[in-house]
Amino acid sequence: MKLHGSLNIKGNDLFIGNIKVVDIAKKFNTPCYVMDENLIRENINRFKNSIGNENKVVYAGKTFLNTHMVKILKEENICLDVVSDGELYIAHSSGFNMEKIVFHGNNKSYDEIKMGVQLKVGRFVCDSIEELEILENVSKEFNRKSKVFIRVNLGIDAHTHEYIKTSCIDSKFGISKDIDKISNILFKYRNSCNIEIVGFHCHIGSQIFSKEAFIDEVDEMFKLINDIKVIDKNFEINELNLGGGFGIYYTKDDTPVTIEEYVECIVDRVNYNCSKFNFNVPKLYIEPGRSIVGNAGMTIYEIGNIKEIEGIRNYVSVDGGMTDNIRTALYGSDYECLISNKACEEKSYKATISGKCCESGDVLIRDAFISKPERGDILAIFSTGAYCHSMSSNYNKLRKPPIVFFYNDNLKLVTKRESFEDLIRLDV
């Protein structure tokens, strides 16, 4: 088991900083998301320092986003990737600089494109020829010149889970690596008054541990750029967005490299290819999300029923489940956990940590080894900062948990627990 950031053990208790986790449970009740802001800011700055001032770190908002997270991004002076009008609204309403927005999405609606143009977002990532046409028309309507990355599907299999691969040949994302098609797009919009294609975007998947996958990504992208330049001598690549996907530690089976190693291998390979093809070095964008917030998150639960089926399995049920963390049910993800009030006791009790939803698949961890559990114990599941809150739901009409941020030995409630009234607030 690995403790990240401000987590530590004193006596027989799990702490975050100098605060007992059981005391957080008493104050805010369970389930509850706890985010380590110290670690979030540390990770952001490691990316910034590694990539250099001339390049851009773009936080992937889909990973975890609320108004407090936007505040952190503003203070740390990095960019934000959004994929919907909802994420864009949160950023705008929080006073985020729209010039630092990169607007993604493989099927943006007309209204989303219009909203992005009206708010003057810094970059659109266009996923299709049709989207480019709509964007040009909307930009003309508002007398704007929108800056665009063309998202390209490089056809790389980064050996991640099937559902989080985004750049293999069979993918809903990006324009296929067709030299003639891409060259025609560049030629069509070269003299447009309302579209400026600043460069290319690609993303090869998520939770990638291999530096070689990123090296392949850079090599394939520069082969494409060179092939286009052979056809079109006037083509210049000014900006290059290489996406994210940097893997993190969830369990002992995960072997990520450091943030610095990920970034260094990308920057070095870009420089190598620019030298090889005699290109000017473009401004680089990377889009980390999970690697900024994943290990900074922890979800705490209260243990309820304990069901021991002799010779088969022990079920330890908690007061949350797939509504606050769907990843195990959806991806087969795995986590590490600890009974926070029995942190140093022997961990020889094998259990499946199950949720309270009316679904047999509502499981958070399979075959966990924990201390002997009792009703009322507080269980902490680690590395839940990425995608757990973002993908949470009200299935079984459970209320979404609160979010508490820990920063410099202080706790701050940044998102309230949903109320019963919230469950019917939109009904008419």
C-alpha cells in the first residue's frame, strides 16, 4: 500500500496532514471525497517546470472539475481543457481566462460551438470536417477568427483498457491519418477570415505507463507533418498538442514513471524530430488530468454490513458504491484501501468491498486485504481523485457526496452533499 501527498499514519490512525481521517468523517459524514490540494498544486508545478515557460500545460477538466478546482488553475496559471458547454460554463462563471481554454469534443452541438465563439475561447479542437464548417460559419456570424487544432487519429494502440483507448484505427475520435484529406483541409482554410488552423492535436489513450508509446506518438505525428510538407511547401506547424494519458499508481501492479520522465521523453523526442526534418520547434501543449488529481483524492466510507460466506467470500459493505465510483464496475479498475481507525493492525482479512446499490456488480475493490472490520469503522479508498466525482450519479436516488479540500493543514468544504430536495429540484 502506498500513501500519497499529505497522507500519513500516526499510532493506529490514518491522517491527512495533522487531521485524523475519522474526524473528517465525523464532521462531514460519509461517503465523502477528500482532495489534497497541496499535492494537486505540487503536481501542476512539476508539469510546468518540466515542460518550460514557452509551452503550455492544459488541465483535462473532465477528470475532476468544480469552481474550487478552477480557482486553483487560475492561481497556478495553467490552461483548461473542456469538452462540453457545462464544463465551459463552470470555467466562465468562475472567472477563468477564456483565452486559456482548449475546447474539445467529438460531437459539439451548434449551441456549444456558438457559446465557445461568443466567449472567445483560445483554441477549438476540431474532430471532423463538418465541425470546421460549422465553426467557420458561426465565427463569421460573430466576426471572429477562431484558432483551431485539427485532431488527428494516428492509429496507435497504447495498450490501455479498450474503453480508454482513443487513437487506434477504430475510434470515434479524430480525423484519420489521410495525407490528402488533411492537406485539403489545410489548403481550404489557409486564407479563411474566420478560421486559423494553428496546428494538430492527438491523444493516444489513458493510464499509459510506457514512455515508448509517447515516443511513437511524437514520431508518427512528425511523419505526418513531413508528408504534408512534401505536398504543401508552405505548410508550417506552429503549435502541437500531444494530449495526455500519463499513468498513475493505483496498486502495486502499476509501474508509472515520474511526471518529469514523461515530459522529458516527449520534449526530447519533439526536438529530435524537428532536427531530423529541419522544422522549427512548435509550441507544445500537453493535457494531464489524472496525473494531477488522481493520487490527490481519497474517498472515505463507513462500514456497514459484513457478510461472511464460508469457503467463498467475505463481503464488507460501505455506505457508498458505484454511484460515487463507477470505475471498478465500468473498467474493472483496482484500488488500495485502509481501515483508517485500524491503520497499523494486521491486514489479513480478505474481503470484497461492496457498495449499497441494488446491483450485484456494485463493487469497489475485489479481494482486498484489510484489518478485521467492524460496523462503524471508517474505510479510506485511495487515489479516487480522477473520474470518480466526474462520473458520479444518483442511481437508486443516492445523494452525491460532499467534496472537502485539505490545504496547509486546513479543511474546506467546497461542494456540499446533495440534499433530498436536490433530487426533485428539476421535476415539474
